[in-house]
Amino acid sequence: DIQMTQSPSSLSASVGDRVTITCRASQSIGSYLNWYQQKPGKAPNLLIFAASTLQSGVPSRFSGSGSGTDFTLTITSLQPVDFATYYCQQSYNSKWTFGQGTKVEIK
Amino acid sequence: QVQLVQSGAEVKNPGASVKVSCKASGYTFSSYSITWVRQAPGQGLEWMGWISGYTGDTNFAQKLQGRVTMTTDTSTGTAYMELRSLRSDDTAMYFCAREGGAHPYADYWGQGTLVTVSS
């Protein structure tokens, strides 16, 4: 299986901060990398697919970059509604795997 | 609009089976696969497998092979996930999601079904 490792596991930030979350794959996955946001008690919500394409309806303060093994999710100006857990997920092969998640908390 | 509506919460004894349904609407069911993901309490997301809405082909996570079955009823646009020989560590929220895209992703999700395994 392809292992996905996110860092950090958690972070504290203030409204308006720029936040960066990284995701590393155990082998090259091209751009087969998606990002999801999950709030407590809710289903995940797709933010970015194919490493850098913003899903329809997702605010432009979210962006994704990277290819191969190293990927980044950036939130340019953190808003109160952005406090949540973020997961990366690879779909390079037919057996998907998720990162362990990054919890973004209020400082 | 695309919707996935899952069946209600279940409580099962260890060793029993559970079958969760996921009824899709708002799109052509046979044009997409359905992916199943679970989340144990306080833990991350775990991919379980997918089923093609067109062919019925399936692909499961290695650790669940032999215990999980996924099926569809194209006449009603419903997908099913059955997990057998339940253990306490199968206690989790189970989600279905529509899989789409050339770079596959899960773009619409069900609300989740809580399965509790306890004696």
C-alpha cells in the first residue's frame, strides 16, 4: 500500500493566518492527490483534487500544490469556519489511502 | 442535486454481520462508482473499498478481504456494504461516497452510519 504522511498532526493558528499542511507519499503518485476538510460529526468535504484543482464552491483562499511525493495545502487567510481536520488522500492506484489528518485549532 | 442517503445506526454483537445501505439520487447511478470509508471514534479516515455502479466490479482494502461484500441495486440506485464477523474494532462511522473524475476523488458523501459492536 502507498503510505501517506501528513505534517503537522495538529497546529494552532489565529484568524487571518496563513496555514500550510504538507503530505508526503511513500512513492511517486504523480498528481493523484486530493484534500478533504472534515468538521466534527460531519462527512468529509472535498476541497482540492488532482493536487491543485479547486472543487466547485470551495473558497479561493484554499490552494494545493505539488507532484510526485510531496504536496501542500495552503489556506492563505484562515477564517473561523476553517477550523477543522484536513486529510490528504491518494488515488494513484485503485486502493486508496488517506493521511492521518491534520487538526487545525484556534490559537 | 446529488444526494447519498445512508441507513440508520446499528448495534451488533461481536461475530454478527451488518449491512449498510446508501441510496443515491440526482445523477445517473451507473455512471459512477461508490466508495466506502470508515472512521473509528476519534481516529482518521480508512478507505474500505469501492464498487462500480456500471459493472459491479469491486476492489477492497487488503485488511478487509474476506469479511466485506459490496453490492448495488441499479433499479433503485442503492449501494450496500456488508461486513461480517464483526469485532469491537469495527465500531466506527461508515460513509459512502460517489467516486468521480479522471483523477479519482470522492465528491459527494453520505451522512454516515454509526455501527457499534458491543456485547
